[in-house]
Amino acid sequence: MALETWLIKVKKSISNSLDTARISVPKHKSTVGVLSFETAGLLSKLLHLWNSLSDNTVIRVRDESISLEGVRKIVSNDESFLLGLACAEMAENVRVVAKHVSRLSKRCQDSNLQCFDRWFDEFANSGHDSHGWVMSPKEMEAKNKKMDRYVTITATLYKEMEELSTIENNLRKCFQCKEAIKEQKIIDLQQRLFWQRQEVKYLKERSLWNRSFDMVVSMAVRSIFTILARIKLVFGICPSLLPRSLSASATVHPTEENKDSTLGFFDSNSKLLKPPPSTLGAAALALHYSNLIIIMEKMIKSPQLVGVDARDDLYSMLPNSIRSSLRSRLKGVGFSASDEVLAGEWRTALGRILGWLSPLAHNMIKWQSERSFEQQNLLPRTNVLLLQTLFFANKDKTEAAITELLVGLNYIWRFEREMTAKALFDFNSFT
């Protein structure tokens, strides 16, 4: 009986030891794998966001971007409002990236990383960094170098995997081909396949592919916390946990009167980015008018090359409001356009208008193209802000400028045609 009791105790002891050992064995952290390419794009965006907040870039936004003649003429002349738009757009960019980080964080084992969105909202609204995720500028620069290295290697991995797929397909076709294939060609492809697989394996080890979600997300989380802290520092939004490394000339202080204090940090900035009813953005015409202006710019530069069909196509692009104002402006205009002095004056006037209007149109196209689906991965991005485009431009003022361009284009186009016809007539008279 005593022996039986002792055996039962030993059995329980061994069982408990095994259970303890089983519990103490750490779970295998899943690696990023095929999501490494999407993750590399995410890290690339974080790098871009940080670079867009450098001292030089901030100074350029304050001294150049919001001082563009076109911005002052048809967007706003209120510097505080324009700086508020710049701050709101940067905050919105961070919010969009944070959504992607949050989605990846759900795959982590670290419970704090899994709750990233909660901690991030808390930090955005109160400035409270519960886990000390905000880095110093020096730490951030070191982290950026590491992230940039991962992005570069992962981009190379993507290219090499595509090459591997091509080689595999070529080899498969060789085996499936009914015609006689030279044995040497198959051997060459097999050799290439072997070395390509080795290259891909090597790159997977060095890239994001074989990194754990916890490691990658932790890197992204600390980066995005630091970026948000930088935005608050740059635009004078308290509190900010970053040391004031900016020179005094590189800080900007937009007005807070346009922001709703009852909303959270991101909600108030998103609200500020909603275009007023009087703007092209609200009318969904910003992109269309940008294309229209760019077409007119080309025509004005070479009016002699504009045919009747091209002119009709341009007219078909005009909305009813511009057509109506154009008809009013052209009413009573004679058929003759032979005044060389007047044509020269129109060229000067059109050049002056395009000088401030064209940059906003080109910026609108650039801003839109950067956000197209095809451009979301590893491509470099510029620092065009929405306030530098036609999105917030006053609709009536923009249409007045476009109408002026059309009236001037109409005259110099007819002038060029009359001069060409006269030259041909004179030439035929001599022959």
C-alpha cells in the first residue's frame, strides 16, 4: 500500500514537471514571410514621413510652399490656416499608416503590440507614452538606417523571386515541349535555377521575410510614435516628448481656432481637411481642372500647332459654368485677329497667369499619382502638400483665371492662323 502511494506521488510529480516544462517552452514566433513586401512598403512610408519633417523641409513649407503666388491668390492668404492644413495632412498621413501598423500588430505575440491602436490613440490625444516608445532623434536616425536596409534588401528579394519564377517557368516549358530541346539548354537552366534559389534563400535570411512580426511591428510602432511626437513639436502642439532639437526658425505654429477641441487629435485634423463648399475639392473638379490647365499650357506655348479638332476637344472638356462665362467674354469680339501688339500683350498676360496657376495644376497631378494604387509600394515620394494643389482652390477664382486663359488662347490661336494664311497667300503670289 505504501509502495502504491509512493508510485502515485512520483507519477503526479513527473506529470506536473512535464506540464511546467510544456508551459515554459516559448511559442515559436511567426515570421513575416510573404507579407514582407507589404511591410517593406509600410516602412518606406515611415521613412518618408520622418524625412518630410526634417528642419529643411519644415522651413521650406513655411517659407516657400505656403508663399506660392497661386496659393495666396486662389487658396488662402491666411498663413496660420495654411500651416494648419499642412499639419492636418501630415497627421492624416500618419493616421493612414497607423491603420496598417495596427493590422500587422494583431499578428504579434506581445500583448502591448497587439493593443497598438489603443496606445497610439492615447498618445495622440493626451501625449502619454505608456511604454516609452518615442525615440530620441539620434535613436530614430539609427533605426531609420536599419529600416532602410531592410526595405532595400526586401525590394531586391522581390526582384530575385520574380527572376526565380521566370527561370522555373522556362524550365517547365522545356520539359513540356514536344520538340527536341538541346540537353545543354536544360542543364544551363537547371544550373541557373540552383544558383537563383540559393540567392533567394540568402536574401530571405537577410530581409524582412524571416523576421518575426513582433520584431518588425516593434520597429514600426516606435517609429510612428516618434513621427507623431515630431509633428507635435514642429507645429507647436503640446505636449511633445521629443527634445527640442529644431532650430527656432524651423518651428511653425498654426492657429488652433479651426480645430474642434471636442474631437480627438486625428478626428479634428481630418475635419480640417474637408474642403469648404466654395472649393474645387468640394466640387470634385480639382483633378479635371488641373488636366485642363496643363492642356491649355501646351497649346499656349505652341498655338500654331493647335488644330481645329484639338480646339474642339478642349471646348468639350469645359463645364457649363466656364462655357457660359467664355461666351460672355467673347461676345462682340470681331473675326479678325491680326493685331501683333495685342497678340504680344496676350502672350505676356497668359504667361503671367500660367506662372502662378500652372504649378498648382502640376502639383495636383503629382499628388494624385503618388496616391494611386500602383505607387503604394517602394517608390520614392515627393513632398507635395494638398495646400499646394487646386484641391482647396476657390472655384470661382480658378474658373475666372481659366476663362481668361481661354480668351487669350482664342486670340493668339486665331492670330497664328491668320499670319500663316497671310504668309501662304504672299508665297503663292510670288510663285
